[in-house]
Amino acid sequence: MKIIPKRIARIIILAGLGWLPAAAAPAQEAAKPAPPLSIHFEELTAPDFVKAVDASQSTCVIPVGILEKHGPHLPLGTDLFECRETSLRAAKKEYTIVFPAYYFGQIFEAKHQPGTIAYSSDLILDLLQETCDELARNGLKKIILVNGHGGSEQLLQYFCQIQLARKKDYAVYLFQPAPDPAREKQIDKMRRTTLDGHAGEMETSQILAIRPELVHLDRADEQSGEDQNRLADLKHAYTGIWWYARYPNHYQGYGRAGRKELGELALDLEADLLAEMIRSVKNDSTTLALQKRFFEETEKPLATPQKK
């Protein structure tokens, strides 16, 4: 019987128990490439977030949606699904960080319908402001708002305007695509209806492209999407009840005409425009420079140069 020296036996036992370090990997094995950075804010680790801020050139997109009725056939989160999908598609073309689901817009006009969550106006503005402040504190100095809800259009324009109320080191931009005749022509070729809007042909088509399992086309005709025109005698006036007066069912158009192909086209074309905006925002140094000068001049308005 062969006797094993005690030192060698001890090494054999420790190795069997897994107490010795593993041998180094062969030198010829190449290191695995790092996975690409996620475009989803919530998916990034803290170290990857630092890299993402740099890769995005300090840009971030907040898709602003809402929770409201969309006819009898579409989900309450339709507007958020649409603007977030557009933002994600754009971010794949031009890297940026896309903020998580944000449902906190203006929706008082739908409070009479089930499922509507209507926050107070002060809370809406405060929450968006603090969100932007926190993004900037984390290095995201160029914040892009992408609106998915018609009822928030004026609110978000106002929000951009009140950014001049106090000094800050970041800028807020609102995505407002210019008219694009070529794009509109492509879409018009595929349209089947002329009355279209809230939960109508286009929105139904987009949700068919994004979340088809949430669309109930068989219910689209259960309620009317026709214009009730109940303020026809009111001239040269705007009133907050205008939408309810025209579309009390919170439905405008004919959802049954929707189809996935139209939705895919509309989403891709919109994403192209947003990607173009993101690139221009990355390259924009003028906005922050002008803001800095503006804030300096607001402190001593009597000394502001008066240009000819």
C-alpha cells in the first residue's frame, strides 16, 4: 500500500471540500462583452445609471400619460402606453434614459367616468417639478417631456414656462413635432375614418400594435363617439366644459376601424421625430447658456442691457 505524504493528503481533502481557490481561467478565454445599457430608468443598476447618464449626454425622457376612460374598448392607460412606446422606440434609435410610467397629468374633464384618477392641480405641478429637480440632481440636465394626453397640452406648456420662475441648472423641453406633410400623407392613406380622436381609429390602432390583448374591438360600437355639439350656440368663447359638451362618453370617432398596421406606422414615424429631437437636445448648448444669462439678469433688472 502506497503511503501519501500528509501535506499532499491535506491539499486533496481541502480541494474536495471546495476550500481552495479555483484555478485561474485560461488566458486565451476572452472576457464577455458588457451587456448594453438599458433605456429603462427602472432597470438600471446604480453603477450602470452613472454610465447611462454619460451615454445619454445627460438627457432623460418623461412620457406623461393619464388614467382615464378610452371609449368602451380601450384600457384606461392608453395614453401612457402610447407615449411611452414612442419614447422607447426613439431611445433605441438615439440613446436616452426613459423614466418609468408617469400617470400624473390633468384629467378633470373625465371625472364623471369610472377609472379616472384626477389629482389636484397643485399636486400635479409640484410632483412634476420635484421629479425634474431630482433628475437634475442625479446629473440629468436636459429633461424631455413627451405628452400622451390632449388634456395636458396647455398644462405642460405652462410647466415649461414656469421653469423661469426660479434659478436652476437644467432645462426642460417639451416634444412638439412640427407638421410633417410626408408623414401625414402616409398616415392619411391608411385611414378609414374622418372623425377620429380620443379612442378612435388611430388610438385603437396604436394599442393594437402595443398591447393587442387589451383591445376589445367587439365593444367599440356599444357607445357613441359622435360629436354631440351641445354648445353650438356659444360664439367666440372657450369654457372648460367644452369636451363634455361634445363627447360625454369620453369617446371620439370609431374605434372599430383600428388596425395594427396603422398603429405601427404611426408609432414608428413619431419615434423618428422624437429621436431627431433627442439628438438636437444633446447638441443644444444655447438653451442652458441663455437660461444662465436670463437668471443673472433677473437679479438686477435695472442693469439689463437694452439692445437696439
